[in-house]
Amino acid sequence: MHERRRPQERRRSIVRALWHGNFKRRRVSPRRVDERHAVVTDWFHPQWLAVSILILLLCSADAVLTLTLISRGAQEINPFMVPLVHGSGHAFAYWKVGLTAIGVVMLTVIARLQVFGKGVGTILYVVLGLYSALVGYEVVLLRNIPWE
């Protein structure tokens, strides 16, 4: 019988695996209709990428606006972030954007799951809306603070 396996292990090259998986997707959706657990897929909807990028951009804008407002006399309300905003603010920005990025990636991975009859992907849209409102509120606050 002829040996079909290649002598070189195909999974050893991470770059090749990522390249191959990007252009030859195999798992676009769960295999069975009744699967309700988290299924790792090769493909995610493009709108989730756009929403994720917008969330991260708004998170970065929120970090900059928060530090600007604090430098003008405002106070941080989040008790977990209060120790991080003092000083240069680098730690605050790293933690804020890093934790948001981890959350966005996790939500994108499980976006196809159904919870309470709704897709988890809708949480990404809710987070986008909340960040939009927050950044808009901070812009209004910044416009109303007198410049010295």
C-alpha cells in the first residue's frame, strides 16, 4: 500500500498554516444544525471585523479623551482604573485597550452562538453603540471645560 502521508509534518509551520487557512477555508459554520457549543471556524463575517476595529478605535479615543479630561481637572469614575490614570497614563491606556481587545476577540470568536434567542455577535454592536455614546459624551465635556 502506498504511503499518502508527507514526510514533513504540515502543522509545524505556523506561517504556512495561517496562509493556507486564510485562502482555503474549510469550516465556515458548525457541521450539524443542532450544534450549540462554541465551534471554531475558519471564517468570520466581515462586518464583525469592521465593528471590532471601530470598537478598538473608539476605545483608544476614549483613553485619550479620558486622560485629557483628567489633566483638566476631571476624575476617573471606574475604581479599577483610578490607580492607572495617575502618572503618565501609559499603564491606563495599555490596560484599557488591551482588556478591550481581549474582550472583542473573545466575542468575535463566539459571535455565532445563540444566547436567549439572540446571537452573541449582537453584543459587539451594543458595545460599539456604548463606546460611541461615551466618546460623544466626553467630546461634549471637553468642549464645555474652559481652556486656560
